[in-house]
Amino acid sequence: MGEWKPKGFRYAIVINDKRFRMKLQRKRNRLEHFNYKGNYRYFLTICIQKGKEYFKRQEAVNLVLEYLKTSAAVFKGQVLAYCFMPDHLHQLILGNEGFSLLKFVKDFKQKSGYHFRRVFKETLWQKSYYDHVLRQDEDLIRVMRYIFENPVRKGLVCDFRDYPYLGSLVFDRKDLDELEHLEI
């Protein structure tokens, strides 16, 4: 297995005392002229620090899921779908009036990371996260299916229904068996 390399970085040339050197700079993950507030739909990916596979353990998933539920309730975001992969978490979030994705993610990562560190003595989250703001014409069911099929694509299960670490905070698990019939 090779050396772990951080995702989302780029190199830039910096002029310092007439010498050139390479400096690692974090690239911007957020849209520059968008405030991430209100009635939008977001597809998120939050990665675990250094690609560690903490979400293979039920107790780790349970702990983080509790803080996902808490943050969703406090910030009034609807978590239509989530999937805990061994080294990252996918979510499909529906924001309502007054919802702030930036505040929601900050609260969720901060609280879940703090409690994870207290229990497991490890750092949980990588800095930042990846988001995709869905356009109105993007089909939510299709995005949910993409999230739920992730364990199948990675060879963890043959059918997403057999994967224990996915679900929704809006729909019952049994309703997810027939995604095409969900009304969103």
C-alpha cells in the first residue's frame, strides 16, 4: 500500500527572497459566489482522516450517526440518504428555509469528531469536505440510488439492501427497498 496523500491539494510556485519553492496549498472546495443557505439539495462526501477505515466498526457508525441525527434536527436539514463507507460518509441533504449547510456540517463534524476522539482516541475527520449542489432537474431518487449502490460498487455486498451502514433520516429502511416508489 502506498504512502497516503491528501486529496484536494495543488502545488503553487511561491517567490520568496528571489528563490522558487513549491508550496502545498489547499484548493477551494466551496463555490465562490454561493452562500449554501435555504432550499437546496446537497450531495456530500466527508472523508476520514488519512483514509483510515473506522466505519467498518458498528460502534463507530452508531456514534457518528447519533450526531448526524442531532445536527439534522438542530439545523432543520433533512437527511434523505446516508451511507457510511469504511473511509468516508455520503449524504444527500435537503435544506429548508433558514438551513445553512456550512453551519450544519461544521456542527456535525465538530461534535461527532470530538466524541469520536474521546471514545476511540483517534482523529475522525479530514479537513473540509466535498459537496455538490444539485440542480432542480437532477433526480433525487437517482442520487439516492448512487449513494446506496456505493457498497456494491466497492464489492462490500452484492445488494445494497444487505449493507448495514446506510439509510435515511426521513424514510424507513424498508421503504428504501423500492426507491422508485418514494415520494420526495
